[in-house]
Amino acid sequence: MSPRALALTPQEETPVPHGSLSLPARLLLRGFDTEKGRVSGAPDIELAVRAAALVELAGRRIISDVDGVVTPVFDARTGDPVLDELMELAEESRPRTWRAWIGYRARATLDTVRRQLASEGYLSAERKRVFGLFPVTHYGLERAGYVEVLRAEVLGALEGGEPVGRVDEDDAVLAVLAATGKLRRLIPAKARRTHKGRLDHLTARAGGISPELRQSLGDIRAALAAAVKAAEASRASAGGGGGG
């Protein structure tokens, strides 16, 4: 995954290097409604964020599928707190498939991403107590202009403004994960259906030239789809509605 400079809108006060944020951080930002300043239309955002972290680690070739088991390169670290936390968890945990890793303690990865983004000024963090007892943190969006640029990149990759072979690999990954994870505020259900074939091509594009990486990305995409479907079924059975 190659970092690149990102042109910012006039709302942004200082330039932000595109490559300074991990894939899970950029995916979470794309889930924010820039008008409401909060994540919207993404009930399974933690699953998509975990999938993005797995994709980045696979792209760095420090985790891989070995005979159906996600296997880390022990003691390999990236310097990013989100990715390194997941590497440590993978080293300490029993063997799991991609599907199992999508959901296993996924909320922890989401929480770490939010804290990281707040510490770097992308999000605001407000501590409150529910019923005066239970501490919770509410996160709001601080860099709406930056997020609008990120969203435009994903939509451009999905809607076919240029040939798939010329789409940036990171944009291809994020378009696929946003669609598969059903970030509906970013990619509505109609767009997912309309561009289903292009999503398949973007998955291949995101895998670069390595057959192993293409296979891992395809497996992670399938695992995310299965995890989201299971979460929707669970909500439906509990009377909370499904997804589209």
C-alpha cells in the first residue's frame, strides 16, 4: 500500500499527508456523516474497520493465511498503534480464520482507531456519564473537508471514473471494504448492486501483483460479508432490523 500526498479543500488549515493514516483509520473517517459530525448508516462499522486492519497487515506481509489459519510474523511491528495492537492480539491468541478474526474483539480495534484519530485532531472526544454512572466517550468529526476528499476518492474508484488498472490500490481496498461493510452513508445499497462487477475487479486491483495477496483480500472480503450478514440476522431476530 503506497502512501501519497492528498490535496485538501480550503476548509483544512494544514496539509495532511495521505499516508500518515492507516487503512482502518481512513475507513472509519469515511463512515462519518460530515453534516452531522458522527458515524451514520454503518451499524457494523467495527467489523469493516477490523477488516481494513487485517488487509493492511496482509498488505505489509506480516500476517498471512497458512492452511486456512491467519498466521502472524512474530515480533513484526509497524509503528502504528492500531495495527500493532492487532499484531499482539494475533500472537497471543489461538489460531483463527479470517472470518473469526473479523469479529473477535473487533470493538477494541474500533476504540483504538477512534482514540488515535482524536489524539491527532481528526475527531473530538467528549467524556460523559450515562445515568451519572457509566463513563462513555462521544466522538465528533473535526476535519469535515478532509473527509469529503476521502469520500470523493472512494466514490471515484467505485463509479468508474478511470480504468480499474489506474485506480490507487488503497482507494480500491477502501471502496471494496466500504461496500462490503455496508457503510450506507458513503455507498448506498443501489450503488453496491450497480457496481458489483467493478467491486470484483477492484478487489483484484487491490491485491497488486501478488497472487497470495489477492487471495487474502478476496478471503477477507468474503469474511466481512459473512460477518455483516450474521450481524444483520442477529439484529433482525432481536427486533432491531436488518440491513440493505
